[in-house]
Amino acid sequence: MTDFEAEVLASLTELKTQMKELLGNGQPGRLARLEGRIDVHERTVQRLKGAATALGAALTFAHFAIDFVFRR
């Protein structure tokens, strides 16, 4: 085996180790954990959007009520 072949095999071994860390070796890897964190973040953003919409609707209703009462 030449030095080049040995270097290539060492690099492939290192790459294989890094891929197992990234994708997981029977356990969730870094990529799966990152996907989980993104899912939690997206759910939080959607909840905040809903809360902001509800608050905006409530404020709009309050303004209409105030205008209705004081314009008489």
C-alpha cells in the first residue's frame, strides 16, 4: 500500500466517524437533535403569531367599542 492509499483510507475513516456523529449511530445524531430544536422553534413562532393576532383583534374591538361609546 502506498502512502497515498494510506492517507486516503485514513481520511475515509475520519469522514465515516464524522458522518456517524452527524447522522447518529443507533442513537439520534446531531442532525436529528437540530431538527428537533427547529421543530420546537417553529411551534413557538406559530403560537406567538396566534397570540399576536388575538391581541390585535382584541385591541381593534376595544377601539371600536371606545369610538362607539364616545361618539354618541
